[in-house]
Amino acid sequence: MANNVIVKMLKAIYQYKMTLLFFILWAHVSLLNLFYVNYRGPVFLWQENSEFRTILTHFLIALITTAFFLAITKLRQISRSNSPVK
């Protein structure tokens, strides 16, 4: 029973793999740019991080990275299908 639920959940996640990758990358880049740490402690950049230009930059970084991952995955599939089986 529990195994069946896990399989269904993994199939649903795999179906939206690229979308999840994009949002995880976007959140990751946005959180990394949110603050930095100096000798006096963490400095949060709320105002700079909420500007449209910054959000657009993070969006484009995540989009380009996701497209690169998709391209590499497709090239590996093509290469695997063209190589002779040993």
C-alpha cells in the first residue's frame, strides 16, 4: 500500500521534473543573493533583492540553467541511442 503511494508520488514528481528544477534553482539563486555575512554578522539585502531587475536576473539565470540541463539530457539520450550496444 505505502509502496504504491510512493510510486505514484514519484511519477507525479518526474512528470514535472523540469518545472521543479526551474523553481528550485530560482529559489536557490534568490536566497543566495538575499544576504551576505561580514565580521559583524549577516547583512540582509531586502530592498535590492525585491527590485524588478534583480528578480528578472534570477529568473533568467534559472531559465538558462534549466535549458542547459534539458539540452545536455537530450544530447545524452541521442548519444546513447546512436552508440552500438556491447
